Amino acid sequence: MSDVQLHSTEEIKEKVILVGIDTNKNECDINACLDELGQLVETAGGEEAGRLIQRRERINPGFYIGTGKLNELKALINETSATGVVCDDELSPAQLKNMEEVLECKVMDRTMVILDIFASRAMSREGKIQVELAQLKYRLTRLTGLGASLSRLGGGIGTRGPGEKKLEVDRRYIKDRIGELKNNLEEIRTHRSLLRAQRKKKGTPVVSLVGYTNAGKSTILNNITKAGVLEEDKLFATLDTTTRMAELPNGSQILLTDTVGFIQKLSHHLVEAFKATLEELQYADILVHVVDASEPLIAEHMQVVYDTLNGLGCEGKPVITVFNKMDKVQNVVLPDDKICRKSINICAKNDGDLKKLLETIETVLKSFRHCEKILIPYTKGNLLNILYGNCEIISEEHTEEGTVIEAYINDEIHERLKNFIK
């Protein structure tokens, strides 16, 4: 029998050099920023081959880094056999073009890597539309600088989604496609408005999970509602929004929503494209801010979340801060969150801790409800379902006139049942 040579079908990881600028204006340590960038590259299917940091007052407008460092970077690329470079900041078209000409390899920025991850993770129609819209908006301003990258054959980081289209995809096509995608998103926004109106009619409170990516939001949603959302120890493991019904200890129900995670230096293209999804946060009754207690940069990550929420018009929303992954830390000093109504420490895989979280949600909901006695005539028995499903029932009594219920109700239900309040 002749020898048969087998070839591995395992995909070869793309090796890239991480490049960052350290200025006095940096909000976090540059090494921490590049650590996170390395995680993004790994999530996108690449591998860090090395990193280069330059300390300077401001970013070079022509080449991102200085020309001396550019030559040092080119030598590092040759030394490590890297196939590309990823810069920690968003690059201009001129910077992209100039760097590619000098380095003779693919040049990407943080936004391109995040877009690539989003393109691979979006599963729903809405998610795919939002990702493509963000990619096209990003590319529209960079057609010149991305010329070499778009014309290359083969795959790799930054080529998924519409980036695979031929170089002939010009500005007019992209503008037409953006218009088409915006119309599709407007239809989705209209559909969401109808769903919100139905939820408001039922009076079911909405609680949204928010937080830095990989803080454990999906794990909380899964363990409370059995939603079956993907859980991975990776950045942006889940992208599509998931909403499930959950029951509080007092028997009332809430809608629990998991949203896309936030990250530092989140491009305005991404925030703008995902507004159709993220605007749901504006209509939530409570925001549950999930924080990774084991994260060394915990305070910085919390600030990124609050800055993003403020940018979405969510300032003033009642917030419960949940310090998750407490099983991974010992004797850690947690930040004092002055924005939240309440804060609790949990492990998302502990049933007792999740019950504590639900009790906390129940307490906060009760804080903006008031106790009322309501007489529901027997001829209006359908109104009882509103109270049973959405309110904490204190007592119930059957009289000759009808059913008298004492319950904690919110303003919405008060308005609907005001003619029956005793």
C-alpha cells in the first residue's frame, strides 16, 4: 500500500502586530488597551505576533506613528513573519493608504476588527442588517484607503461581510445600499414600537441587562430564563438581542432583555447602526449593569458603560449594579457606584445569588409602585389578569360587588384601572 500524504485542513491563524499610541490623554493604560485589542484579534480568528508602542503627544496624521517607528514596525513584521498590522485607534483613509504602501502588508484598526467579529456573530436578520450598515458606513469614508485591502484575494480578519465585495463596488452602490438598509431598519424600528405598545398595554415591566462585553450578561439571562443564548469566555460572544419572560419571587412577571456588550473606543458607526436595538434601553423600567468583578480595570469599564448609556439618552434610568464573577476574586475592593439605586455581589452560576438578584429587582420595582385597593366587578373578570401577571398581590377578597384586590401597582396600571380604585 502506497503512502498517502495527509494535509491538515485546520485554518491557519493570521499573525498580526498590535500598534498603539501612548499619550497623556489616554483614558487607560496603553498595555491594557493592547491586551484587549489582542483579545479582539483572537476572537476574530487571528493571533498576536508582537506589539509596538510609541509614546508621543499626538497621533501622526499621516502614518499614525512616527516615520522612525514605522521603519521599526516594518522590521518587526519581517522578523515575526506577520501578515498584518492592527492599530488601536480608528485610522483615517490617508493613514491606511500610507501605512500599507510603506509596510507592504494589510493594515487594520480596532473598528475593522470589531466589525469583523460582528459580521461572524450576527445571526438574526436584524443583526446582519445592522452589521452590514456599520461596515458600509465605515467603508464609505475609506474607499481610497481600503483599495488594496478590498482588492486582495483570500480571507482573513477584516474581510467578512460586505468587505468581500469586488473593488468595483463604488460610492454610489454603497450609498444606495445604505439607503436600502436604513429602510429595512426603519421597518424593524416600527415593529419594535408595536411590540413596545403591546407590552405597555399589558403593563409588564422591562428589565435590560447592560454591561461591558464578557461581563456575564448572557449567563445571567440563561440561568434565570433558560434562554439558551451562546455563552463563551470571549469578547462579543453574543450579538443579537434576546428577550425572555422571567418570574419574580412575588409571582409577578418581567421581561428580561440581554443586549450587545459595550467596549472602549466603540466606533460611532457601530453605535449609530445598532441604535434600532439599543434604543430599547430607553424604554426599560430598570437597567441591570453587569460588571466583571475580576476585571483589573473594573472602574474604567464601568465608566465606558455609563458614557455609552448617556450617549443613548439613558441617563436617569434606575440602575442596579451587579458585581458578577465574585467566585473568581478574594478580598477585592469594589468601586463605589454612586449612580445605581442598589448594588449586589453575585456569581451568575449560583442559584441563590440569582434569587437575590430577582429579589433586588423586585424591591426596586416596588419602590416606584404604590399600594392600592381595587374593586373588579365580576363582569370585568378579564382585568384580573392584568393584576395577577404584573403586580404584587397583597390580599384578595370576594364580595357581593366583585373581587377586591390590594396590590402594588405602577402608574400605567393605575391609569388603566383608575375607575375601579376604591
